[in-house]
Amino acid sequence: MESNDTREVTREIANAARAIRFANLPEDVVFLARQCVLDWLGVTLAGAGEPLSRMVREQAASEGGHPQATLIGSGGRVSLQQAALVNGAASHALDFDDVHTGMSGHPSVPVLPALLALAEYRGASAEAFIAAFVAGFEVECRVGAYVMPGHYATGFHATGTLGTFGAAAACAHLLGLDEARWLHAFGIAGAQAAGLKSMFGTMCKPLHAGKASANGLLAALLAQRGFTSNTAVLETPQGFAATQTTTPNAARALSGLGAGYEIRGALFKYHAACYGTHETIEGVLRIKERASLQPADVREIRLTVPPGNLTMCNIQQPSTALEGKFSMRFTAALALATGETGEQAFTDAAVRRPDLISLRDRVRIEAGGGAGTTVRIELADGRALEESVNLQVPATDLQQQWQRLEAKFRSLAAPVVGAGRASELADAVRRLETLPDMAAVPRLATAPAPAALPA
């Protein structure tokens, strides 16, 4: 569906992001950027050990290439695009990474792998890195505002599609491209942007993040060389919006542009599953704790959820760990029966456990009329317990959020790199903008020999 709005959406979004400078960033924005980096490093280190990450890593190794950037976890060195692809897929492998409702996806996993590889290779300063990351974050959310909700409802995975623009913008910012090359980078990104929601619960969902990162990096590098594209890719006839949404909205995309920062809407995960399941998990856990419930006490669990959840995380009978992360029914059963929802709780064996299947099959789901989820647990003795949860509001206490994220990071990173190196890495991120360049970060984010992952 084409929009009648004649504004130059591509140019306005690009120029606003291009104008971002570290010296002008508010303190809370810089702090949030550091939090995104810390969280991304933790989930990437843990995700690097997943089978899908090993496969992508082995494919990169089989291709060879110049050793330009570091693979998180293994310490192997590969080409820039290979690093973006491998680290991007690894960082989304556990589906434990940050989210943003404005883009209906995961903002850091497409942007940071490409940006860190490029920053490491070029010896970029941490200040330049942070400014570029904030710019990439801004772009993917603004493009999201332009094409949502139709883009997601049609079946596109926003992390893969919008993330390609975000990665391209972050890399263009770090490269210091002029306006014309920024616009060409956007066009090249749009020509590659892809990702399907039908792949949720499979290895292709994390691959979307890796491809978005690698493709966005390629877009910026080609634009730097003078490669051309349609510079109005977002709004042009038969362009990105015309082909990938039924609800283009330039006014929403450009509202307040340059006056605030989308990174302030970042949301972080504390359960290793699709964010759409988190309200269900939290509601079940709160009731379980309050009433000391056991599975045998429960006759039925009723979930009233946002309508979008029905097509995002509603796999009825998951048969793999990845599918379990996209099943409100299974995550409700897992939370009630075990109270454990970290990455180690989601296994192929868990989704096949007879007791969890029995409890899962007592979960009923219906769409509600607004934000948030209501969990109603009906007990065998006739009582009913209810909890309403809305996790769409960003935290206001950023210091407390850092503490929670650092605890999460240590739990993910220490088994891979050791407790000592995890502490060094957390400290480096805490004072990120004071680092002379970004090379120290990927160097610390590697497993010491002999426990290194295969390159």
C-alpha cells in the first residue's frame, strides 16, 4: 500500500541519525547504550555455544577470509561480514536479548555485531562507537514507526528487516559518510532486508539477526565506495513501505525526530524466551509464589493476552527447545512447575516431559483488548487466582536495571570466559566511553584456552 504523504522519509530519518554526536548525548542515553552492550555481550557469549552458532561459525571457517574482526566467545578472527553474521546469529540464538516495542523486534542484535566488527577493524574510539550505536538504534525504530503495525502483521520479522537499516545506519555513522552515501546505504539495505515470522521457533530466526547485521554492514561499505541505489527507498513507489506494509505512516515516523532518543524505550529480558511470553511467565511466577502452588493444584490456566501474541508466540505443541521459547502454553507450564526460565531451562527434553505436557494442555489462551496480559489460574478446589502484568514500560531506575543486567551478564558470561574475565569485561563496559578504542571489548569477550570454542 502506497502512502499519499510526499515527505522525504528516507532523507529526514537519515539526516537526523547522521547528526547524532556523542558530545550531545544525554547521560541516561549513554548509560542505556552501555546497558545494551553489556546485555548483548552476555547473550552472545552464551549463544555462541548453541548448535546453530557452531554451524554458522563452521561455515565461515570453511570459506576463509581476511582476519579482520573477532568472533565473540571463540576468539577466532574472520572477515568483517563473517563476524557480523556469526556474532549476530549467536546473539539471538537464545532469544534472550533486548527488545523495543516501537520496532516490534530486537534492536541490538542486528546493529552491534556489525558495528563492533567495524569499530575493532578501524580502531574506532568508544565515543564514536556509542554515537553510532545510538544512531542505528534510532533508525530501526523510526523505520519501524513508518511501517508498523502492518509490516509485522503481514508476516515480516522486524529484527531482520528493520535491523538491516539499523546496522547500515550505525556503520555509515562510524564511517562518517556524507548525506548522499547515507541515502545510498539505506537503499542498499532496503534491497537486502528480509526476515519471516514463519521462521519463529527455528534456527532461521537467529539467522535473520546475523544476516541483517552483515547486510547492513555491506550496505554502508558499498555506499562508501560509491555504490548506488534508490535513495528514497522507504517512501518510493514499489519501495520498502509500498511492498512491506499496509499501514505506512510518515507522520508517526517523523514525529519528534531529533528531539529524543528511541533507545530510551529499550526493554530487557530476564527470561530466555520470546518477549511476548514474559508477561505470562511473570504472572504465573507471582501467583505461584503468593499461593505456593503446585501443578497438582491447578485445574486450568487462562491467559488473556495482547492480540499480536497469537501470531508471535503461540506454538500450541512445541517439540523443540526453540519452539518452546515461542509457546505461551509451554512457558506457563514451565514457570509453574519449575520456577526456572533461564537459558538452561529450555531444552528439547523439557518440552517433551509428560508432566509439563499435561500442564501445558491445561492452558487456554484468548486475545484481550489492550496492552498487558492477565493470568487466571483456576484451582481444583474451586478457587481462582489472578494477576495482571504489563512489561511494555521501560524501567525508570537505571541503576537498578544495571544491577539486574550485570547479574544476568555474569550468569551467562562466566561459564564461557570464566568469572575473572567476565568481571573485567563488565568493568570495561561500565566505563566504556573512557576506553581509548574498542579493541579491548572483543579481546575480553573470548574464552581463554584451552576451553575456546572452535573457530
